[in-house]
Amino acid sequence: MLALIIRRLLQSVMVMLTVALIAFIMFRFVGDPIAQMVGQDTPIADREAMREQLGLNDPAPIQFARFVFNVVQGNFGISYQKGVPVDELILSRLPATLELSFVAALFALVVAIPMGIYTGLYPRRWLSNVFLTVSLLGISLPTFLIGILLILFFGVMLGWLPTYGRGEIVDLGAWTTGLLTESGIRSLLMPAFTLGLFQLTLIMRLVRSEMLEVMRTDYIKFARARGLSNRAVHFGHALKNTLVPVITITGLQLGSIIAFSIITETVFQWPGMGLLIVQAIQFVDIPVMSTYLIVIAFFFVIINMIVDILYHVVDPRLRAETGGKGH
Amino acid sequence: MSDTTSRISDNIDRFFDSDVWWSFKSSKVTIGAAIVTVLIIITAIFAHWVAPQNPFDPAQLDLLDSSLPPVWYADGTWKYMLGTDDQGRDILSALLYGSRISLMVGGASVVAAALIGVTLGLLAGYLGGSVDSLIMRVADVQMSFPAILVALLIDGVARGLLPNERHDELAIWVLIIAISLSTWVPFARTVRGSTMVEKNREYVQAARVIGRRPVAIMLHHVLPNVMGPVLVIATIGLATAILTEAALSFLGVGVPPTSPSLGTLIQIGNNFLFSGEWWMVVFPGIQLAVLVLAVNLLGDWLRDALNPKLR
């Protein structure tokens, strides 16, 4: 187990270094950093002095090492567009995105797993067909369209829910949350639903197909032959064995929820990292772009690692293969 | 000449005799999806003749007709069945022209992604060794990021590299490159997998024994036998590419408003949501959803029809 964790850690460090290299290349070679910092009429000599002072004339590997050194310390440079340090910018937007993503993921899981179990156990009932048709719509309807339609219906026509922003937020020092006020929760409803819907359909279909597969296996027939109740067979034997892929996919989807929040945040003007990156791309604000890349990659790497380790915890067969003596 | 025509008609006969055609005929949903897809493609290609108005010809626009509601409202007219936008453009016409751009970008991206993916997949699967591990490493890393994010960053970098004044004219190409570079991995993975199986078959060994060059073996012997799954991925990939394009355009980093795709139309319409002019966003939205749904259904059917396990 320990060997696995160390190996995964090393792999993660490699991935992060690769991503940092891409971010560095973007940062250094797309556009001229100096031209972005100085005015039109700065003399060439001053520019050269600045270049020297910032170390932009050093060999590329040394610059890369310095870049990584700075990134590890949380120093990502200054936004071209806003003139503020990028780490402050990202940190101020992080809580909004994480809160939205976790609520969306939770919503997707809580709704999708029961729906998946039901459609898997009773594939021929009409309610299963309804679920499946709805899920096909969920996959085909683009996220931003669902968001817009929700705004149109609940925001503009009925006027029930706020259509943009986070509502009232509570400042907890390093973290800001909208979960403690009524307007904050009301503001969260539509974005979280929009963001979670796609994952919901995905997880539901996954649970369904795993359930269908497991229900055909011999040990289920054997459990029935032993006279176990439906409940014991369905939940004790079948569901337990469908959970491994569900954990994997859900974990990996958490990363893509954070990435997909870009679209949802734009639709609902949710002040998170996604909205920040869209504006950064429109303004070619390279420091913000490369920082976003590193931050998102970091999330992905952490999530992947946790999923991998969980995988080994849940599935005893894998534990045996890696030489663990834990059972 | 007559030899080729008879061969073609033979092939047509074989097609109508095949399992694929049979499974197509026996699924009403698939037939419906095919009709809808073909209809959208034809009206998009011939938008010039089908559309009541050319929405991008200023001479045909009348600002007095701007923001008209659809025909079933009291002040709607049959001239603009689905209403007009703030510049007096007919929504129906804009929709047909927009579908053309969406389909064009989507189609070109899928073709490019398939070319990249199939080439790399063939190389990785056939050559193996370090080529294989290099290509698959890149694929693994890229696969762990959602396509939309990769496309967004490529688009952003391209904006930084290109001079400002050429953004708009090159936007479509940047978009195609960004989408194809972010969606080639499934092609490469599948083709690599099938190539590794096929390369040990007798016919490939025979080709090697008679001294055909590796490139010829890959193109003439292996490729035709791994194309089935590629077709399925390409169909579902078309739906994904159209959605990705729409999302990027919606975010304002896709095609410029001067040649709007369905995503751009939705973005434009979104600005008028709060003034109650819902038709500007809802109709392009419906068109996009119907198109993607139909293509997805076709892809699902093709996957099942080509899968020997399900027959």
C-alpha cells in the first residue's frame, strides 16, 4: 500500500512538472511579457534593463527552474488585465467554484445512484424508460442551454430564483461561503442543477449498466438459490459490486465538474474561477491562463491519486496483486 | 467501365442485404434520427436558397423589423416566422446559416481529429515499443483533462500568437484545430487496440513475408480492418464537436458574430433574455439540441449495429 502511494506520488509530480512546463512555455513565449508591463513609449534601453532584471535573458532551463520555484511558493506573477497578483485573484475566486462543484457533484450522486439502481433492476418498467429518455436529453442538451432555459423559466417568467451571482455571502476569513444565507442557497440552486445534470445522466447510466451486468452473474443466481431476500441480493451482493467503477468515474468526474463550471459560471455570472478564465482568454491574459492550468491540473492529480488509492481499498483483488498483506 | 459500375451495384446490393441495413430498417427511432439529420444538413448546405432572407446582407435587413416576435404573437408576421433579432435579422434564416457553420466546424474537426488519431493509433499499435509508450503517455495526460478545457486553452494561446486584426478571419481555423487537438485521443486508443490484435493475424504476417513495407501494411491491410469502430467514434464525435464548438462560441472565444454559428446565436440571444425576447435564444437552442440528439442517436445505433456481440 505504501509502495503504491509513493509510486503514485512520483507519477503525480511528473505530471505536474509537465503541466508546469506547458504553462511556462505559454507564459514565456506567447506574447512578450515586457510589452504587457510597460507603456508604449518606454525606451528600448529601459525595456532591456527590465528584461535583464526580471531574468528574461537567462537560459530557458534556469528560467523554468525559477518559474517552478515561484509557483511552489504560490507566486504566479501579475495579471496583465487587472494588475493584481494572480494568486490573490485565483484564491478569491476559488471558494465560489469549489462550493458550486461540490454541491453539483453531491446532487448528481444522490439522485443518480437510486435512479441507476432502479433502471438496472427493473429495465422493462415504464419508469425506467422515462429515466433513460430523460438522461438521453440530459446528454444531448448542452449545459449552457439548460442554464439559459432555467433562467428563462424560473428567473424571468416565474421570478422565483435569482439569475446571477452568489447572493449574500459570509466571509470566513480565507473562505467565503453562500451556504449560510438564504439568498446564497437560492442563488446556488440553478447553477448546481445545471452543472450536475450531465454528471447525473452519466452516473445513472453507469450504475444501470453495471447493475444489469452484475445481475446476470452466477453469484447472484446462487444468492437467490440460497433463498436470500430481494433486498439482501440487490443491495448486499449486487450494489456492492457495482461500486468500484462508480467510485472511479465519480471521482474523475469531480475534476471535470470543476472544468465544466467554466460554462455554468458564464451563464449565471457566478464569480468563480471559470468566469475569470473566460475573461482572461478574451484578453489574452497569459499569467491567469497558465495559473489556471496549473491549479486545475493540481486538482486533477490529487483527485486521480485519491481515486486510485480508494480503488485499492475497495477492491480486495487489486490489493492482493500489489503484494499488500493487509487481509 | 461497365466492370466498375457492376461492382458498385454489387456493393449496393450487398449493403441492402446486410445486417447493418436490416437493423437500420427495424429501428423507427434511428430512421427518424436519420431523416432529421439529413434534413438539417440539406437545409444548412442550401441555406442560400432555402432561407427566406440572407441575414448577413445588410441590404436585406430593415431595422424597423427588429425584435419582432414569432408569427403566433399579435405583432408577429409570416414574413419572419420565428421572429427577428435586434438588428432585424430573420431568426429562421440565421438559424439555417448558423447550422451550416456549426456543421462545417464540427465536421472538419472530426475529420481532422480522426486523421490525427488514426495515424497515431496505427503507429503506436503497429510499431509498439517507445513510439507506443510516448504516444499513449501523451494521450493519457490529455485524456485526464476535459476536451473543452484543452480546446479553450489552445484557443487562448492561438489568440496570443496571432496578430489582433486577423483574429476574426482565422477564428474558424483556430477553432477547428483546437477542437480536433482536444478530441483525437479516443480515435488513437481504439485504433491502437485493434491494430495490436490485427498485426498478429495471418494475413498481416503473410503481407510481411511477401515483403510489403510497414507503411503499406498499415494502410492497405490493417487500416481497412480497424475502420468500423472509427466510424462509430466519428459519428458520436461529430455530436461532441458540434457541442464543443457551440460552447466555445457561447463563451465568446469561438466563431465571430459576423459569421455566427448556433452557439454564437445563442450567446447573442442570451443578452436579450431579460427583456423577454426569448425567441432569439430558444430557437437556435432547439435546433442545436435536435441536431445533437439526432446525431447521437445515429451514433448509438451504429455502435450497436457494428458490434458483433449484440447481433
